[in-house]
Amino acid sequence: MTLTNAFSKRWCGLFLADVAAEHTEREVEFVRQHLPLPDCARLLDVACGSGRHARLLTAHGYSVLGVDRSPELVAEAERREPHARFQVLDMCDLGQLPSCFDGVLSLWHSFGFHDAATNRTVLEAFRDRLRKRGRVILDVYNRDHATSRPLIEHARRNGVSIETRRTWLGPRLELELFYDGELGDRFDWHLYSPDELAAVCDEVGLEVVCTCAWFDPTVAASSEHARMQLVLERR
């Protein structure tokens, strides 16, 4: 069993390795729409994982620094995308980086692992890495949807039986994943509704430019959709 929010090798193999190319392409196209070149060429990809977004972004002409707390994923990202830069760094330590970016990306529900106060501090660190009028793109779970899901679900993926167990403590969701009957991963997020997250962002000086779902500005974030995207601009 892994530590909470550690993303085991088995999780990466089941859920990360086979992300469909069209999903990554749609997500990168959303980035290109809201952080257009040449004005937004310098991007910080927080919790970059194996660098699947960085690979496409550099191909389109962006300069990307990807950071992740996993040395294994950073090594894989460096192997796959030699044209981007990568660094082992926790999102709570972003103050070690210069404030020189045009955009900060936090994709694939990597924000919200901490308590409310620390999450706010992370948002402030996102803001402080940006030039004035630079932008943040947040891709997170929508609590309004998550609360509608059953507490126990069963699925099968790549020949593995997966049981998902959900436990709520106020706005926090604990997710336990059992692989073929054995506990494999535990994740724990503070989840927000769209209005709640927008309010916190506004308080730290990040103005909401767009809120949507499915990386589609025409689809409103709602309880119908598991994830939501917020585009934020530094005042």
C-alpha cells in the first residue's frame, strides 16, 4: 500500500499510461486558446507527471518547465521530452522558482491535496510565479459532482478488478482503490464547488476569466461533470 496521494506505479500503469491522445490534445488546445503565443510562451507545469502535456506544448513552440514531486515521473518526462525542462519539486516549494512565467498549469486534478489554508498558499505561489496579467489554468474535481457518486463502485480496467471506496469528511474526499481485492492507493482532496474555488482565487488576486467543463468554454461547470477548469488572471 502506498502513502496517501503518492500515486503508485500500479496506479500510473492503470490510469496514466493509457490516457487517450485525443484527451491530451484537447487539453493542450485549451491551453493554447487561453495562453496564446507569442505573449504566453513561458509556462510552468505543476505536477507535470510524465510530461504528456509538455511534449505537445513544446512542439507548438512553448518553453515549459515541468515540476513534480516524483523523481520517477520526472525521469520519465525527461526521457520522453528532451526539449522541455523538468525538476523534482513539490508544489508547496514553488517559492524556490523565479517569478518569470506567463502561465501556470495545474492539470489532471492535482490541486486540493492540502488543507484549505495550505491550498490557498499554493494558489498564492501560483500567482507569485506569474508576471502581471499572467494566467493560471486549474483542472480539478467538482465537489458538486463528486458528492453525487456512490460510496462504493466496481470496475475492471486492463484485466484488473478495481473497487473504489469514497469517504467524506466535510469538504474532503478520501478515495481508496483496491486492486484485485488488495488496498493499493489512497487519495485525499479538499474539493470545491465552482463558486467556492472562484471566491478563494479572487481573494488571492486571481481573477476568474473562464469556468467550464471538458476543456470546452461552451460547457458550464456543473454537477453533471466530474471535473471543471478555471482560467485565472493575475491582477
